[in-house]
Amino acid sequence: MFGIDIRQKAWSAGLIVLFFVSWELFCLMTGMSDLVLPRPSQVFVTLVQRFPVLWPHIVQTLATTMFGFVLGVALGVALGAIIGVSRTAYDTCYPLLIGFSSIPKVAVVPIFVLWFGSGTVPAVLTALSICFFPIVVNIATGLATTEPELEDVLKALGASKLDILWNVGLPRTMPFFFASLKVAISYAFVGAVLSETVASNRGIGNVMMTASSNFNVPLVFAGLFVLAGLGVALYVVFSLIEGQVTGWATRKSDVIAT
Amino acid sequence: MRMQPNTRFDGRPVPEGAAATAIELSAASVTFGRGERAVPALSETTLRIADGEFVALVGPSGCGKSTILRLVSGLVQPTSGVVIVGGREVAARAMRVGMAFQNPTMLPWMTIERNIMLPLKIVEPFRSNFRRLRKTEFRDKANALLEQVGLKGFGNRYPWQLSGGMLQRANLCRALIHEPRMLLLDEPFGALDQFTREELWAILQTLWMTHKPTVLLVTHDLREAGFLASRICVMSARPGRILDDSRVDFARPRTVAMTFEPDFVALNQKLRAFIEDARSAAQQGAG
């Protein structure tokens, strides 16, 4: 099992290297202009050279993302718990929630800008509004899918609603919750960058916007690389936390693998 | 000698001549829904079960067998009639009975031991002592039960490490850990293969013979009913009522071999005939 794991990782790493090497070769062979598609090596050089300039923007984007994410999680958990505990609340609120979630969030940014001016606030709000939905849905689903038989067993013992929520509902929601955190952090990141691109003078989104209007294409791509790196890093952090907290939910597949 | 409502079952056999009533349904009916969409699930059922009896409920599917279990456990209130359990009328309050369903519903994040101890976290007097005794007395209690069902040493495994039959044994342990005077089983072995099922019949029989709770077993399997029960009630199709109530007097402990003897087969055929009648009556009624 260990050997398979290592080999799998080697293949993944190989594919990433292959991707960049082919990109580099493609640009060299076709004589592609920097203005259209810079070579990855150029992008890396730009990234390293301009890093001191990029750094405050990275911090800004990360801070906005985390702020929106934390607010989104708080709101999402509260709403998800209310909806998940009662079947009626679940059925009543669901259509409205679907309605809200299907609005493309780009469309909301101008409204936030109108209300709060351009800058950090609309970015935080966009991150919040885009990331809280998966949390609501997952918490509510986790609570709503408690086996009815188990609930009967406990009710027959005289368990209160709170007993059931505490002993069964909440622990059972944890894998759903952490899975949704992983999705939510990526969404919050997308939301923050989106808003920065449209209406801000700070953050990676803004850097890319400015660079593209100056035709500094390598810098645009450097921004893109930073975004990819940050996105992956956030995802990995939350995957690790998830694995630590809710290992029981994934153990079954490990057994099959051995 | 009548047992006090609050005395829990204490493991000793019921004293001689003490045929105290454990469960009494008097003309109990249950209707789900209201008005035009009302579905009668149980019609005027009268049933009296003595303390320590093992009663099996059989009948065509959807005949209200499970409704009787839910009435007795206090999960459902009778629409009319009276349900008396342990000497008092079933109110909104639950009866603290042990229940087990076809689906073992072990919590995947807990070891088997801790799963079995779950009722102790909820039922008094165990509840107030749970923190203090969970690592000593309560754990020993759980492991003693596990040993009885042949799961010795599996207490610290997780549910996903056990087979379906093993989980169902653990499920029986969970239903019995708080020493209920009453055990309600809703097709507990329905999802198991024939051999595992027969094995678990013997285990349930042993558990009943040692703990002597009142058992109400809902099943589709007539051999299962004959093997386990001291009394079998046959129910009609929806809305259910009791068509036949017969005693089963085969000597205990009963064996699987016994289920192929003529007496047993005759009983089986008698029950089958009742259910066939009930089914065809229901179909004519529907057509």
C-alpha cells in the first residue's frame, strides 16, 4: 500500500513537470510572443524579481479571504444547524437558498461596491457570500440524514432532542462540515480575487488587472501562479485538518485498499 | 406480585405465579394523517403480554406490526384506546425500552464498546454516573454482554471492521445494556443470510433465557417466530388486528434441527395459512 502511494505521487509530480516542460517547449518552438503567452521560465523569473512588490498584495488577498471565510463559516454553521434540525425549516428555506446560491457572484460585486465603496469591504462580502452556501448545505444535510432507526432507539430511551443532537447529530456532521470547509476556502479565495479584480486598488486580483492593462503579461501570469499556489496551499491545510478530525469517515476505504 | 413501575429489570427470573402484565393494549387504534388522507394503521387491537414473555408478531407486510412496537415504546400515541406498559399508561414520555431494528445503526466514529454504552449516556440512573463509571463498571458491563453474544475482544474495534452479523449482535447488546424490562425487535435479522440468522436466533434465545426481559419481536420469518417465541400473534392486513394468538410450547433451549420436526412444520403451516387468508382478503378488498 505504501509503495502504491509513493508511485501515485511520483506520477502526479511527473505530470506537473511534463505540463510546464511542454509549455516551455511549445513557446520556444512556435516563437510565441511574450505578449500572448510567456514561457513558464520567464514567469518564474518575474515572480522572483517582483516578489517584494507582490508580497503586500498577497497578504491583502489572504487576509480578505480568511476574513470572509471565517464570517461565512460562522453564518453557514448557524443557518445550517437551524435548517438541519427541523424538517419543516429545511423544506421551507431550501428554495430561497437555491435562489441565492444560483446568482453568479460577479453580479453582486457592483452592488457591494455601490453600498460600501471599492476596496476591502466588498471583497470580504463577496468571499463570504460565495463560501457560506456549501457550509449551510453540508451542515443541514449532515443533521437531516441521521438514521431514523437510531433516532427511534434513542427516543425510546427517553433521549431529548438535545441529547440526540449532541451525541449523534453533531459528530455525524463533522465530515460534511470539514469537506465543506475545503470547498468553502477555495470559494472564498475566488470571491476575494474576483472582487479585487473588479473594484479594488490592492490585492493580487488588482495586480493582475493593472499588469494586463500595461501589457506586462509575464506579471499577469506571475499573479496567476501565486493564486494557484495559494489556492492549493489553503486546500491542503484544510484537507490535513479534515483528516485529523474525521479520520473515521474515510477509514473504510483504507481497509479495502490493504 | 406486581412490579413497581420504576423498578428496572434486575436479571432474576420472574417469581413463581407472578404473571404480572407487562404490556396491555385495550382496543388501541392508530390512524396516521387526518381527514381524507387518513391511513388507518391499526384497528382496535387488544393484546395482553405477561412479564417475561417472548411474543412474536407475524403478518403480511404493512399490517401494523411495527406500529404496535412504536405504540409500546411510546414513539406513537394511540388515536383511540389505551396502551399500558409496566403498569402505567404510555404518555408522551418514552418507556426506556431497548429497541433494535434491521439496520444496526452503529455510530462509525465510536468503538463497538462505546456504541453499546450509548444508552447509558441517556438513561438514568446510569446517566448521572456515566463520566465516573464509563471506564470501569460500565465498560465491564458492555464487555460481559459482548462475550455473551460471542464478540469477546471486539469491544475496541470500529463498526466498519465488523461483518453484518457481528454488528447485529452488537445491536442486541446495545438494546440490552441499560437492563430494560422490555426488548422490542423490529425484524432484527431481516438483512442477514440464513446461517447467520439461525446462529443469532440461538444467541437471542440465550440472552432471553438469562436476562428474561419481555420481548416483542416483529418478523416475516415464520421459522424465526417458531424458534424464538413462546407465543405467536398473527395479524391481518392493514388496518391490522390480531387474527390468531397461539402458544408455542417446544422445550428450550430450542435448536435449528427442531425446526424441521413435524410438530414445528405443522405450526408453521398453520401460521402460513392464516397469513395467506389475510393477504387474499386484503387483495379482494383492494380490488
